Amino acid sequence: MNPAWSVVFLTTLIGAGQGLVLALFAAELAGYGADDAARGFLVQGAAVAVVLAAAGLAASFFHLGRPERAWRSAAMWRTSWLSREVIALPAFIAATAAWAAALLWAPDIAVLIGLVAALAALALYLCTAMVYASLRFLQEWASPLTVANFALLGLASGATLASALAAAGAPSLRRGLVTAALVLTTLGAVSRALSLWRNARLVPRSTLQSAIGIRHPRIRQIAQGFTGGSFNTREFFHGASPGRLRGVKWFFLAVAFALPLALLALALPAPAFVVQFGGLLAERWFFLAQARHPQNLYYQAVS
């Protein structure tokens, strides 16, 4: 597939925002937030999460051919995971903003509102991941590991960001959040490694014969059928060489997992988040590029 950078930024930005909210809400459940200073830190963190999610939402508009019709994407919520994501993202932003407001002006019900925001974050992880995991004809995506990876990588980046914010504004939370970031980054690395191992061993279900509907045992493409490019050749080919794909894979494994783990172990959460987020952008690009659309069997001779 041809990765769209708008989708890359959408999924990584909102994933970090969701993880940040879940990390901060876990701190509130653990008893943090009993005084004004602590609640102020949680409010600031919630504001950062809203900004990240809103930035992701803004990025998604660059992937639309007719942005003014974006509201129609929510119409098929009964059957479409994309429509559900379109609904869940604004709901998450609204719930997180409401949690921040409750922390400021209605602390007695802040935990209840925070629970709603946390559930909205989890629902959004599911909706976003299922946009890809539900596509059975794309074998690289059609796996429970896709859901696990979206959730774990978002939780890891959110916990790393939370630990970086705590280092500046809530020192008592720093150690616990750094530990959580270490654990979640490790789990994300294991889950992503499993998905890479699985995808490397996939046997394509489609053949050239099934791709074009002709059962003849010997088929050879000698012409594209038109003189220029097409939607098919632009949208479903990333144009990267196998060597570049391998390079991106090893880059994100090092930068999204190994290096952040080392920085977190050295109690350097702020650099760890910056490095990790860059690695996750590369990881998401690779995730999108690795999927082999069956139509490419037909166009492979001119790709």
C-alpha cells in the first residue's frame, strides 16, 4: 500500500494522546490529585492530550478528497469501523476536555468523568485498529496483533510522554510513570516483533489467476492497458525498494523501542519520548507500506 502521511500522523498523534490520558487517569485512581497542585498537573496533561488528538484529527482532513463532506463519513457507523472511529475521536476529545474541567471545578465527580474519557480512549484504540484488522484480503493487517500493536504502541508513547511531563511538573509520579513506560514499551516491542514474524511467513491467498479472474495456467502481462498512471498504481504502490523497506524496519525497531528503553532506564523520559515518537512514525509508515494489496498481482509488471 502507499502510506498517506496524514494517516501516519493521525494514528500516532491520537495514540499518544489516548495513552497519556490513560496514564494520567491511572495516577488519579492511585490517589494522585488530592490537592490543587496535583489536579493542576492532571489538567495540563489532559490539555496536552486534547491538543495531540485535535492535531491528529486535523491531519486526517488532508487525506480527504472533499473535506467539506467529512461529516458524511460517520453515516455508516452500524457497519463501518471507519465511521465508528470518526465518532469515537471527537467523543474522546470531548470527554478528555470534560475531565479537565471537572478536575478544575467539580473534583468530586472528576473520577467518574475520567472513567468516561478512559473508556473513550480504549474504544478509539479498537476502532482505529479495526479499520485495518477488519480488511481480510490484506493479510498483513487482518490479525488480532494489529489491535494489540495499536493499543500497546499508543499506551507506550502516552506513558513515556506522561513521565516526561511528570519530570517537570509532578516529581512524585515520575518513577511510577517511567516504570510503566518501560513495561509498555517492552510489551509493544514483543507484540510488534510477533507481527513481523507472522507477516514474514504469510502465504498469499491470491494468485495472478484469481486477481484477474482467468484460470489459464500460464498468464503473462505485457501491457498496462493505458499510457499513463492511474488511481490503482498511485494508491496501492509505495514505490519503495525491498532494501528501503528493510532499512525502515530496522530503523523503527531501534528508534521506537531499543533507544527509548535505554533512555528510560537512564531516567531521561523527555528525550525518550521525542526519539520514540519519531520511531513510531516510521513504524506506522512501514505498517501501511507492508500490506500487499491483491490488485498488485495484476499491476506488478508495471509497478
